[in-house]
Amino acid sequence: MTAIRETAEKLWRGELTTREQHPFTATGELEEIAPKVAFCRWLANFAVCKTDEGLVLIDCGSYLNQEETLAKVRSYSSARVHTVIYTHGHLDHAGGMGPVAAEAGRNRVARPRVVGHRAIAERFDRYKRAPQYHWRVDALVFGAEAAFPTDFVYPDTYFDHQLNVVAGAEKFQCHHARGETEDHCWVYIPSAKVLCTGDFFIWAAPAAGHPLKTQRYARDWAEALRAMAKTGAEILLPGHGSPIFGAIRVRQALNDTAEYLSKIHDQALELINQGAALDEVLHSVKPPAALADKPYLAPLFDEPEFTARNLWRVNCGWYDGVPAHLKPAPQAEQAREIAQLAGGFERLVERALAKMEEGALAMACHLIEWAAMAAPEDASVHAARARIYAARAAQSESTLSYRIFNAAAHESAVRAGLTLPQSGRRF
């Protein structure tokens, strides 16, 4: 059994957990997992397919390791890259095209055809308008040090709903659906019975509520997963994490993930229709335990609460149902008023630390934020804030919660002149 298959088998059986090997772990393994189809386990995975006209890549890796991605491709085949299909425009999946195009120029052959959904162009345009913001997001989530790019290889072949990409005797069926992004597609290779899901499936709870990204579409996402489950695929190549082998397992993973999203969606919409405010939706909606316990649905990156919040945003806008929040006073003014009522910001710090000791970390965070906004230059406030957010980060399951809370802890540690120990946690 090959290394990739062995890992996949251990993950499915629970002999290896996604905590032990996070789906975003770039092992660098590249193996042929079906005749003429190789899979690379990368930060964002990609597939390399051999055809009579050259190679077809399904995704092309991140802008953070572009040259390494091309080297991985060349370790499998020296044939010309004929076509690259973007499953979506996130730059961990569509950011590695530059060296591929440059290689074609050096070899004086035609640049590979690039295929993607029509909405990718608008995504790349949006990235160009706010590169510093997107760099800060990638630095926070991935530890990215490289500057966020401002030059992208746009598709030259766009499609809206479905497109059959033909290279030699091989056909690659591209199907658009909204999910993690509005420009997403999944790709089925009927000759090999291989399904490339992009980020519709990532060996974790669907990233349907990312707090730092644009809207995501849980209902459409579930429908797309159910459509994939009907293809008869025998191998699933996810956007992140290990493949799944076997038609029954593939179908189960896709349908379970669809049901997970549907249950969250339906609960949220029921509460919204009943007139619930956002706060009630966030604290009431839960995925069924039987699904949440699946090894491929752990909240490793995103969280159900974030998905519920995004469902509110998609269906209801940004107003959360609390009238005072419609046109609020500046938060610093609110904090100073609360500190005055409490008897000074020191009382807020004292109470925040007491709540932390009780294990009520969410409330401790509210209290210490008011103290920090009321006395933004006080070192003792930031020392307490660093402790509280370090504790909140340590108890966080998901990458997004951990990264955001950990960043807050280190921000205050710097302002207090402290050094926090490194957790060693990569994601």
C-alpha cells in the first residue's frame, strides 16, 4: 500500500486523527492514485493528469510555494502542461500558475489553457483592490510572509454552469456551484472515476462561515455535495487533506457533509423565520452529534457558529436585531462609560481575570476588551488581556479561532512588554 493510501486508510478507520495530521499539512507526497492521475498532498492539494496532448492540472497550488509546486509536477512527468483547471480563485489553489506559464515561455510552447468559472475574474479584481487586507488575512491564518500578489493568471476559458474540458481522449467534467466561494467548481474524471472536489470537501467541517472572508453559501454547497455523490466516483481528491478511496466511502463522506450543512441551515432559517435575533441563532444552532463526531467533520478550521452567523448575513443582512447596534456609539466611548459604572477600568480587569479563573473565557474577553478600550495605554490591562486571550486560544478547536485569539494575545503581550511562550501549533 502506498503512503498516501495508507494514511487515507488510517484516517478513515480512526487510527490517525485529523488533529495529528491537520488537513492543511503539506506533506509534499505525490503519487499516482489512478491510471494517469497523480495526487499531491500540498497546502492546497492538486492533481496532475496525463493525456495524449499533455498534462492537465486540477488546481496549481499556492502563491506561497509556486516553484516547489512546479517541481512536484515535474517529478511526475516532463510533458507539456496543456490545461489548468481552477476549482476556485482562492490563491492557495490558483496562485501557483506563474511558474507554469513562465516555463511554457522558456520552452517556446503555447501557454497552458486556463479554465475557470466566470466569477474568478471578479475575485482576482477584488484582490487587486485590497492586497494589504488579504495579506493580513493570509499572514494571520497561514503565517504567510510573502507579499500578497497583485498580478494573477486569469482564465482564458470561462464557463457559467458546466463545461467538458477535453484533452486527448480524456474528458474533465467541470460543474459550477456556489459553496465556499461563488466561483467554485468540482471536476469529475469519468475514465478514472476520480472526483476533485476543491474546497467543497476538506476533511473537516465545511468552511462555510469564515469570519475574515466574503459570503459563503451553505444551502447551495449541500446541493453540490449531493450531486457529486451521484457521480459514482470511486476516488475523492479533496481540496485539503487525504483522498478517500472506495465508492461507498466517497458517497458517505459527501452525503454526510451535505447533511451537516443542511441541518445547520435549516435550524438557522427556522429561528430566523420565528423572529429570533442573531444572538439567539448563534447560541442555538448546533450540528447533529452523530455527524459532528465523524472524523471528516471536526471543527478544525471553521466552526458551526461561524456558519450560522454567515447564514444570517446571507439571508438577513448585517443588522443583528438589537436596536442599539443599528447606529452605535463608538466602542471606546461605550467602554469608558462601562468602566466608570464599574468603578474604574481596574475593576474590569479584576473581574475579567476572575472570570478567566472560573473558566468563563468568553465573558472574560468581553470584560477585558472594555478595559482595554477604556485604558488603551495601560500595561497592566494588556498584561491581563494577553493572559486571557492566550487561554482562549489554547482552548480553541478551530484554526480560525485559535489564530485570531492568539494574535490578540501577542498584540497585548508586546504592548505590555511580555513574551508569551510559543504554542508550537501550526494550524
